[in-house]
Amino acid sequence: NLSGPGGKSSSTDRLVAVYGRYYLATQEILLPWLELDLGWADNDVGSGLGWSAGAGVTQFITNGAAIEASLDYQDFAGDMDTSSFRFLLGYAVFF
């Protein structure tokens, strides 16, 4: 329990990870993809090795910018033995 005074909670999280992404199409504006991540996380609760696997889509709005959505499964082992399904939305810049 990270509750502090007044029932508020806070946490400091750090994550270092590498990921690989395979795009299922190459000439489309809407690109579906599969992704696999591996990394190390550390926070106020503990630390551990984690991985995630998921699928998503990238919708380009310009040549170098896109909106992304994905669904993935994430699992950590070590002090913070947790797992979860996540739905993520993001904005990506491509160089």
C-alpha cells in the first residue's frame, strides 16, 4: 500500500527496455503490427525483469507522425511479480 496522508499515493517508476516490432503491411497508411518487449523495471515496490507481447495499429497523420493503439500482455518477475493486460494509446514521431 503506497497511501500517504489524505489517502493519496505516489510512486517513482523506472524502466529500461528493448523491443522488436514486425509490421504486417508496408505500403499502407494504417499499419498493423506485432511487438515483443524485454526490460528491467524498478519502483518503490521492488524491481524485476519483465516482458510483454502485443498487437497494434499505427495510423499515420503525416509522413513522420502517427497515432498508435495496442493491446498487450505484460509480465514481471522478481520483487514485483505482476502481470496485466494493457490497452495503450500513443503519439509516435518517426525519423
